[in-house]
Amino acid sequence: MFNKTISRFSLEVASIKKSMLKLKDDTRGAEFVQILIAVLIVIIIGGIAVGILRIAAPELINDVVDRIRNVFEL
């Protein structure tokens, strides 16, 4: 009886060890995290660009319009 229990226990330990080794080699979660970080960086940079353009865009557009008006004025 005792030997059967030990053999079952050793089989369970071997099964758990095999499962853990499979999880160690599994990198699917790491790829997801890398993609998530890249998306977050793009969102942050885009937000900063929109914030800067919101301030600078009217001045830039007015400057372009003034230059076009000056070209057509004689």
C-alpha cells in the first residue's frame, strides 16, 4: 500500500514537473505584453502630438493662408 502511494505521488510530481516545463517554454503571453506595450506607446505619442498640434495648428494654418494671400496680392 505504501509503495503504491509513493509511486502515485512520484507520477503526480513528474506530471506537474512536465506541465511546468511546458509553461516555461510557452512565450505566447510575452508576445501579447510586447504588443500591448507598443500600442500604449503609440497612443501616448499620438496624444502628445494631438496636444501639440491643437496649439500649433491654428498658427500654422493662419501663416499658410497669409502666404497664399500675399502671393495673389500685387
